[in-house]
Amino acid sequence: MIRNFFFLICILLLGYKVAAQTEMQPVAVVELFTSAGCNKCPTADSVLQKIADEARLQKKNVVTIAYHVDYWNKPYKDPYSKNQFTYLQQNYVSVLQLKEMYTPMMVVNGAQTATGNNFNTGWSLIAKQLQKPANNSLSLTPDSIINDTLYVSYLISKQTKNTSIKILLLENNLHNQIPAGQNKGLTLHYNYVCRIYKAKSIESKKGQIAIALKGLKLNPNISLVGLLQQRGSLQIDAAFKGTLTK
């Protein structure tokens, strides 16, 4: 156990560096609500990857996230699904006054939605959000891991009322063979899958947040993402993305 602890510390803080853009700049956060049980979702998962690839090509500040909801979990249980993500989607449906909750659903900056399997529509929403001036910034620094808990320090440019910070751990290069349901027989591949999601109200411009890893083994495929989100409107004002790179 002690050996594993020091191994994780070395991976996170010594063998790798956090590479991220932290200056104040417009950002588009693309949140995809998806599921292994939905036959339209594999296309949306590919669209999310295409958005990430296009953003890198055009050097756009875009953060891509995939939330696997749990209401498709019969007859096959999606191993990456959480009721927490279903609840998050329900919040968007309520606040944005949408007629229904569905997958695949794409939300851009907590403000606009589209069907997740349409790249052109999604990219159009992203372009609109990137035209808006940035009004805050967020940076994250992983400090340590103690007893299966990751401690992360945050710093924002300015403190605002009714804003919360969301800390996410995303994982790439995941794949599963689906034995039942609408995608039976397929092997699905995923990137940007949210494995850990922690929300906390902001009390000051800087602070530290404890994140329970719940047995998740940190590895180079896991990235650190942070969001500044208004509690009422769910509008995202700033974001951080960091990858652990050698």
C-alpha cells in the first residue's frame, strides 16, 4: 500500500508535468451525455473526438467531456455510468427549459444544447461561445495524494457570487465489448470519459479541494479538468484542462 502511494505521487508530481493553458481567454466546454446502451451514442462519441481533433488543429480553446448516464443500464450496465451524471443532465434540462432528456445530448458552456451526433451544429455552437470575451480564469495544481484522496489547489482571477468550481478527472483510451442491448456485439471506444466529478462552492479566489479517488488508478491517460460554473444559470465562465505529460 505504501509502495503504491509513493508510486502515484511520483507519477503525478515528479515524472510528469501539468501542461495547460491558464491565461484568461474565451473557452468552449462541450459536455456530451452519452451511454453504451444507446445505439445513437457511438456516433456522438466519434463526433466528440472529431470536435477535440478539430479544436487542436485550429488551436481553439475547447474542453471536451463525456458523461455516461445510468438510465440506459438495462440490460447492459455501462461501467462508466453514474447516477450523478444523470442528475447533472436533469439540472440542464430543468434550467434550460428543455422539453425532454435524451441521449446523445451536447451542452456547450452550460448555455446551448444540440443533438450530440451532429458535428456541424455542435461546432457552430462552439464558434459562437468562443466569440464571447472571457471574464474569468481558472488554474489547478495537483498537490498530493493521501489515503486515496487527491488534493488540488485552485486559483481564479476574480471571485464571483453564486459560482461553483467543478473538478473532473477524465480518462482516454477506454474500450468495452457490449454483450447486450442496442449496441450488442460492438466494441466501443471512448475518450474524455468523466471518472470523477467533484463540485464545491467557491469561498475565495484560491483554495484547496480534496477529491476522493474511490480506487481509480491514476495513469497517463487521465487528465485534470476544472470548470467555473454559475449555480443558477449553469453558464460556464472559465475552464482549465491539464494533461499529465512526460
